Amino acid sequence: MALHTRGMLYMLLATVFFALMSLLVKLLPGIPVLEIIFFRAVISLSLCMYGFRRAKISPWGNNKMLLTIRGFAGTFSLIQGYFLVQAIPLAAATTLTHLSPIFTALIGIWFVREKVTPLQLAFFGLSFLGVVMIQGFDYRIHAGHLLLGITTSLTMGIAYNCVRKLGSTEHPLVIIFYFPLVCLPFSAIWCGLFWVQPQGIEWLYLILLGLATQFGQYFMTRAYQVAEISRVAIINYTEIVFAILFGLLLFAENYNLLTYTGMVLVASGVIMNMIYRHKPDQLQPLKAEP
């Protein structure tokens, strides 16, 4: 199997697990975001340590500085993303945080020497127009939510580029491990001060969330290790479809036509970017200075 095909398969699996993760966050409205992250970190840390023992590898990795940056970027994006999922309809939250391929590709110009052409920038602009439409035509979404979606996507872009940069030197479990290593102390302090006792099925949701996230992180890391960021990041947009279906079926979330149009524009911009990336003849790419 070609590396880019394998990368797309990995990203599709990651997207399914991340869609389930967002659904489970939405099903936990009474649990604070940092408490949810605490449970996720504990489960992720436990699974990573089990994996390290089986693989007989060190958890600390080689490029500790970049691994730590990846951990902090992932932590901040997760906190913001979970707040957004709990605050607004699921599909809108998912769409607003899916500007990350744009920031991933733009940051990748300098970070991992990805190539981005002016036409691709136009596609990215189309996606951003869709985000503005979502915010402007849905009374449940205000400018603060839009800003939160943008900053979530920006920190995701930083984290994804770190994963891409670390791909040649680090085991996937090591890259994943630095997320709970960074976020667990913050979330543990929060839980010690503001603990909310989960009730009944909420315990099951928290466990499933941790498992879904771990699998999603693993497959996402593998995708960015074996294929170009801008080629596989588009697969993330299938998560919007899952979010719309979950929102309609489980939360009775409806949208007006203009909001749906905005979602289509967001996805279309990145889909056209993917199609363009596969064409052999492209405009002169923008490259980072050596």
C-alpha cells in the first residue's frame, strides 16, 4: 500500500474516533472540561505505559523540546475545543475547529518545508468565509465562539506540525505520551479544587472518551508520520458529517440554510485544496526561506 494511501486510511480511522470523542464530550454537559481532560489523560497515560512495556522502548524520546511543545499545543487546543463542543451545537463546533488544516499547511511552510501555492491560499480563504457565515447566521454562535474556533485550530496546527517533524525520530506512543504528561498536572490541580462527582453512566462515557481519544491520537500520529500533512488533513472534514448526524439524531440540533451553506464552504475549500494537490502541474509554490 502506498504511503499516502495508508496515511489517508489512518486519518479516516482517527476521524471516526475523534467524532466519537466529541459526541461523548457533548454527552457530559455537567462535567467541567478540565475534569474530562483529567480522565482522558489518566487513561491515555495508562495505555501509553502499557504500550511502552510491550514495545520495550523509553517513553522520553529524543527531541524532548519539540515533544513538550507538541504536548502544550495539544493541551491548549483540547481545552478550547472541549469548551466549544459543550457551548454550541456539535456540528458547528466541529466545523469551527476544522480550520486546523489551513493553519497546519501554513505553519508547515516554515516548519516542515511543506509547499503551498497562491491558489491553495484562495481555497483556504473560501473555507474561512464559510466559518464567518456559520458565525453570522446562527444566533447560538457569537464572535467569541468564532475566536475560540480559530485559536483551537491554530494550536492544533502547531501540534500537527510537531507530529510531522517528530515522525522520523520518535515512536508514535512517545509523541502521544507527551500530551498526558503535560496536561495531567494542570487538570489534576483543577480537579482537586473543583471536583464534580460523575454520576451513573457518566463514568462509562468518561472511560469510552479516553479510549476513543487514545485510538484517535494513535492513528492521527501515524497518518502524519507516513504522508504529507496537507494531503491527509482533508480527511478530518468527514468528522463534520458525523457531527451533523449525531446532532440531529441525539440532540435535535437544527441549522438554517445559510449555516449549512457555511459548513459546505468550509469543507469545499479544503476539498478543492486536496484535489489541487494531486494535480501534477501547479503554480509556483510558496516556500520557507532556508
